[in-house]
Amino acid sequence: MILGSLGLRLMGLATIWVVLSLVAAAFVLQYLFTINVERSTREDLNAALTRVAASIVPENAKPTLSEPLPDPRYATPLGGRYWQVRALDTGDIARSRSLWDLELDALGADGEISHQIIPDGRQIIMLSRKLDIESPQATRSFLVTVGEDYDPTRALIASFTADAIKLLTLLGVLILSAAWMLLRYGLAPIKAVREAIENVRRGTHKQLEGRFPTELDPLVDEVNQLLRARDATMERARSRASDLAHGLKTPLAALYGIAEELREQGNANDAAIVQEIASEMSEKIDYQLRLATLRLRTAAQPARSSLNSATLRTITVLKKTGRGEQLHWVAELMDDCWVDVDRQDLMELVGITLENAAKWAAKRVIVRATRAGEVAQLEISDDGPGVPEHQLEELGIRGRRLDEARPGTGLGLAIAGEILEINQGQMQFRRAQIGGLCVTLCLPLAKSVSSLPSA
């Protein structure tokens, strides 16, 4: 959403303001230029009218000029400059050769500008004035009109308007470009804060670090205080869980002792009940403690861990155990790939599934890594007894054990499911080709390998 972006919002407002300002400036400039051009035209017409009035010979019955006007356009048919003199007492008219046989209609008031369209489509701008001129015989009245073609003036105004629009458009582009650069530079500290928050999410920093503007210092301080409070709360919760576990060890040991005493006294049923209760309590405590070490995260918190590294490290450790030394390990891994899973969570996840395979395998454990689109798949197969098809759905359910004869709590695969749920992954079960169980871990690939720190 555009309104959700501060930069786009400010840029949008700046664009609207600049466009409106430049459009208003274009209208104002065009208006001012038109006024000045028309004022200049009026002054020219006034000067021409004064010259024509000064050249009138009032003694002649028909108006005549004592000398031709110096501008050759008056003597050229439709030359662009025109004059006309009407004797108000006789109605006789004298006109410039440029008018040919046309007559100017002095429609405007005395001393006012008026316009007229002549037959060839030209528009003439005119200025008329009534003059009383004294002669030796009498004072005569004349209506003097001068004009010129308005098309050159209109073309000049249009040309100026076009040039002004081009200039203002270029100016608008430059202003908006400068505004965009200023916004990017001005909002750069916000990007720095976001990167600092990402560093906290990835776990590379415990709080926001970097140089920030003084305006953002209160916000950064508040966030850092919240992060410290969160870490303190989580650490306190883990400490409480650890203290609770240690505090329950003694009562649990006492319960196991009571169960042994009851068994020695011949009360096997009560001893079994007490031991079962103690075992269930121990399993729940162990399950909650292991969950407390997991790193809660969302899809907006990227991570990057090497799947090959976690797999090979875990296999190396298991080979040194008594059970692992007896097995043949096969690792078919692709080119090193990075998954969007916290490193500690990935080590725990791979460790649980490989330990489960080693527990049930007869001779071999095969580990195969593949890539399917944006997902990495890690298949762990063993050649053990496997699991019946109708019981595959029960795997991974907390506390559910399909074989009570083997040691264990039944919590390993349940914890693996918790890890996958936190990291947006999946776990699938099927019959392995070598006869046992095949566990497939589907893990999301890291999306921004170049921008994330390696694990």
C-alpha cells in the first residue's frame, strides 16, 4: 500500500505540490506576458495614431495626410499595419493602401482596444479616437483608427507559452529528482534502524547498534530497553525452568527410591504405579526444558544455516558412540545449501532424527539431501524393522511410543516437530527402500544468502 510507505507518501505530496505550483506559475507567466505584449501593442498603436493625427490636413474636404507614414506595411495591401480617418462632418473616409477596399469598424469606445475579423480570416486589433482639429476655416472632428494584425502577437504569446511549459517541465523534473534524492538521504537513517533490527532478529546483535540521528535516539533507546527487558524475561524464565527441574530431581529420586522399597516389600503393583508417575514427570520436565532452548521466530525473521555442515557434524559425533560405531553411514549430499533455520535449532533437529535412525537401524543409515524449488529435503533412512503403514500417522505425537520394549521417552520426534513448526518446515514419514523408516525433513531455503551472515 502506497500510504504505508513514508517515502512514497512524502514523494507523492511533493509531486502534487510541485505540479500544482508549476501549473499555477505557467498560468501566471502566460498572463503576465500577454498583458505586457498587449500593453506594448497598445503603446505602438497610440504612437501610430498620434502620427496619423498629426499628418491630417483639415482644410481638405476629404481627409488626407500631409505625408505618407514611414512604415512600408501601410502601403502594402494587407501588409499588417492599417490606418483609417473618417470625417464626422462629411462622412468621407481616407484609408491606408494596406486596407485596399476594406473599412475598419471602430466598435470600441473612444481610446479603447477592439478587434475585427476581416474576410481573409485575419484578426485585426484596433485603437480608435475622436479628435477635434482646428483649421483656419473651422474646427473639424475626425475619427482616427489605426490597427495591426493580431496573429503575430497571438503566435508570439503561444510560442512563449510553449517555451515556458518546456522550461517549467524541465524545472519540475529537476525539482522532483532533487526531492527524491533528499528523501532517500533524509530517510536513510530509517533504513539503518531497520537493518539494525534485522541484525537483532538474526541473532548477530543483542540490541540496536550504529550511528543514528539525534531525532531517532529516543526511539532507539526505547527499543534497546525493550530488547534488554525481553532478554532478561526470557533468561529469567529459563532460569526458573532450570531451577524447577533441579528442584524436582530430588523428589523424583525419592519417588524412584520409594518404588524400589515397595517392590522389595512385595508390593509390585504400587511400585509400578509410583515409578510410572515419576517417569512421566521426568519426561515432561525434559520435554519442556528442551523446548525452552528453542529460538522462537517468524517468517519475517530470516536465518541462514548450512544443512550439509549440520548433517556431517552430527554424523561425526554419532559415529563415536557405541551404537554408531556398529553402523555403516552413507551421506549423499548436494552442493552446500543454506536453509532458513536457526543454527542451533537445525543442529537439534538433525541430531534428533539421526539419533532415532541410529537407534532402530540394523546395519545402515542413509542420509540424502535434495532441493525441490524453494525447499531443501533431507531424507534419513534406516534398515531397521520400520513402522507399519497404519501407525505412521502416530509418529511425532508427544509421548507416543510405538515400541515399549526399546528405551526412550517418545519425545524426540515430537521435539523435532516443534522445531519444524517454529521454522516453517514439515516432516514426513514413509517406508524406506532399504526396509526401515524414512524421515523426510522439508526446510525452507535461505532467501537472501548474500545479505545474511553465515552460520
